[in-house]
Amino acid sequence: MDRQQDVIRRITAHVIAYRFQLENERRNMSRLTEKLERARGVVGRVSATIEAKADEVIAREEVIARRTQEAFAGHDEHLNDAMAGLDALERELGQISNVVPSNASGASPVATGAIVNRIQGNYK
């Protein structure tokens, strides 16, 4: 009987060891499954965070646009005057290029000087 009991003890020890091994593997699998579940949620959470920050930037655009208009409201007259001056200069340059293509064309220096004086008079 000693031999039978010894065999039974060894078999029992192997069965118990195997059950512990299976339990440890199950725990590891549970732990891995939990981590995989948490990992699956990471993409959604990070995407939501990025989207929220993008929404904040988009929301500020309207505020900044309104503040920009308010800040430049007092300068509109000056900017309009500058644009009018540029338009006048462009017209004058167009006249010069049509009237006096070059000094070699035979235009008198007096006529060229009169045009230059007229341009300078508008912008001093």
C-alpha cells in the first residue's frame, strides 16, 4: 500500500500543481483581457480629447474675428484712404505708361515732369 499511496500522492501533487498552473494562467488571461479592454478605450478617449481641443480652437475663431473687426474699426478710414491712394497711384502709373512709354518716344521732359509733379502732389 505504501507504493500505491505514494503514487496517489504524486498524482495528487501533479493534479494540484496543474490546477494552480491553470488558475495562474486564467488570472493572467483575465489581467490581459482587462488590459486589452482598457487599451481599446484609449483610442476613443484620446480622440475625444483631441476633438475637444479642436472644438475650443474653432470656437475661438469667431471671438477673435469679432475682436479683430472691433480693433480695426477705428482704422478703417485710414485703411480706406490708403487704398484710395493706391488706386490713384495705379491710375497715374497707367496714364504714364500710356502717355509716356519712354523718354525715347519724343515726349518732352516738361510733360513728363508735369505728370511726376501731379503724382507727388497727390501723395505728400
